[in-house]
Amino acid sequence: MGVTKTQLFTQEQNDLAVLAKVLGHPARIAILDHLLQANQCINSDLVEELGLAQATISQHLRELKLAGIIQGTIEGTKISYCIEPTKWAQVEKLFGDFFNRYPDQPGCC
């Protein structure tokens, strides 16, 4: 989407599209799922946990971090990652509001 084309859409539509793109890769979903299941900051080796190459995991962690969905802190030679709670609440609200617009009424088409 070109820079000028985003002006055709609401801020909410643009925000949802950016988040959907970030969440649109199964490796990122797997990373988030792992963080959610751990329910704490993890510094374990995600390569072993997910079976992906270190470079691949680093790339996906960078994308999630740039979007603000996760945060990382350096502890010695390791980086601990966890869900960023404020952003997670925003993501949940944006998608929740969007999906809740559907009236779920039978008889369409």
C-alpha cells in the first residue's frame, strides 16, 4: 500500500492492517503462542523450542518488537522476551472491536 493510499482509510483500518501483516506469519504466531503459554519473560532458546533457524527467529522477533507487541531486555549475554501488556491490550481491543461488528444474523445472501 503506497503512502498516499493509506489516506483513503481510517486510522483504525490502517492500524488493523499493519497488525494483521505483523501477525500474518505462522512463525510469529508460534513465537507469540510460546510467550503466552510461558506467561512470563523467557530467555530460553527459541531455536530449540520452535525448530526454526536462529536468523529466522531473530527476524520475526524484530518484526514483533518493531510493532510493539513484544519487548526484550538484555540480561548478560541473553535477551529475555515477553508480551508488552499495553500494546497487547490495544491489539485485543482493535481486533475485538472489528470482529464484534458482525451482527451474526442468519439470512445473509
